[in-house]
Amino acid sequence: MGAYCCDSSQDTNLRPGVDTSLARKEADTMMNQPIKIEYFGGSFGRVDPIRQMLVHKSVDFKFIGYTPDSWASLKESGNSGEMGGLPIVHYGGGQGRQQTMAILRSLGAMHGYYNPSDWKTCAFVDMVAESYNDVFNAAAKAMLFTPDEEKPAAFEALRDGLVKKFMRICETRFEQNAAQMFIASDEMTIADFCLASFVFNTLKNELSPIQPVLSPMLLKFPLFTAYTKRLEKEVSAHIERRPKAPL
Ligand SMILES: N[C@@H](CCC(=O)N[C@@H](CS)C(=O)NCC(=O)O)C(=O)O
């Protein structure tokens, strides 16, 4: 029984009537359908870990970039999806999906960067990915929705609060796993694409308004900084080719 619990080849014996080979065929077909990403043009933004991951895997996708005005008209027409926010990603047929982290996990599972059956690794990968998302939200608020005169204090508060905690989590991981290539293991996971966005869109992006305040943190976390060089090798082709943007 123990073996059956873990061995998916036995599924049909456990659940008569469920043809897993058909389900797998359907999953393969869905995987080969074209991906379309809708987001704001001219910025890296919230969708960036998803884009970086697809480029890393050489998965073709179509990108539709909105301006604030064209997005506002789409919203007015009622075509902004169930959640009413970007990104909207179309894959696997059917309707467009929303909620960035959910899409990242699902496409990550499809392309080998997230293994939902490995709960232990997922616990850490998700912790990094969700912490990145918290940092992204706070940085976006500080850069885009804070009055200019309050920005310096907001940037410093972010650096000394969330960003420091986030980088400390990563540093500790490498202290405990000195020979490890990437944040969760020797293989890239969705967490590494979140970190690639954090590092190359913010910490090392000279156009980012928050970069001068955050980048000195690299000096405080030497193992993290060494990791950014390994990460750069994985994503540099894309980073160097894409148009530059402040956020
Ligand atoms: N929880 C959502 C948040 C989506 C969101 O707020 N997206 C912003 C862009 S980063 C947006 O669409 N803003 C314009 C709007 O809400 O109309 C996610 O993670 O995808």
C-alpha cells in the first residue's frame, strides 16, 4: 500500500475508471498551446518572474502591453478578467488566469521549476516567492504611490525592514548550504526567478529610483551577492536583450 501511495503508475489500480494516460495526454496537449501574457508595456513589473522563467525554458509566448489608458478602456468594457488586475495569462486553453503567484506556480510545475509533490522544498520555495511578492508590493507602493517628499523615508524603511529580512533569509540559506548553486537546490526554481526580478530590476537596476538606497545591502550579505553572479549567468541573455526600464 505504501508503494501505491507514491507510485503514480499504480493509479489506475487504485481508482478504477480513471484513465491516467488520457489525463497525461491532455496535460501534454495543454502544455503545447501558445501562451499569451497581458501586462503593462514598458515595465518589468509584477509579471517579470513569469517572463524570466518562460524565457529561461525557451518557451514562446506572445506579450500584449497595455498603456494605463488602454487598460482603463478594457476595464470599462468589462474585459479585465475575474480579478480585474494585470497580469492576465492565457495558457492551457480556456480563460485567462490571474493572480501572479498562482500562475508562477502552475507554469513552474508545467516546466519543471516547481514540484508540488515535494512539500519540504515547496515550503522554502514558497516562503522566498511570497516574501519577494511582499517586497515587490511594498516597493511599488513606495515608488509609485508615495508623495515625493515622503519617498526617501519610505525607501529607507523598506530597506531596513522587509528587504533586510528577505535578504537575511537568503543569506542564512547559503550559510547552511555552502555548496548550493541556487536558492533552494542546485536547480533553478520559481524562487530563483523571483530573486532574479528582485536583483536585476531593483538592486542592480541603475534606472530604478530605489536602487541607490537598496544596493548597499549587497555588501552586508556576501553569500547572497555571490549567488547573484550565478543567477546572472542563467538570465543574462534575456536581461541584456530586453529594453531597460525603471521598475
Ligand atoms: N494580486 C494580484 C494583483 C494584481 C495587480 O494589482 N496588478 C496591478 C499591476 S502590478 C494592476 O493591474 N493595476 C491596475 C488595476 O488594478 O486596474 C496579482 O498578484 O496578480
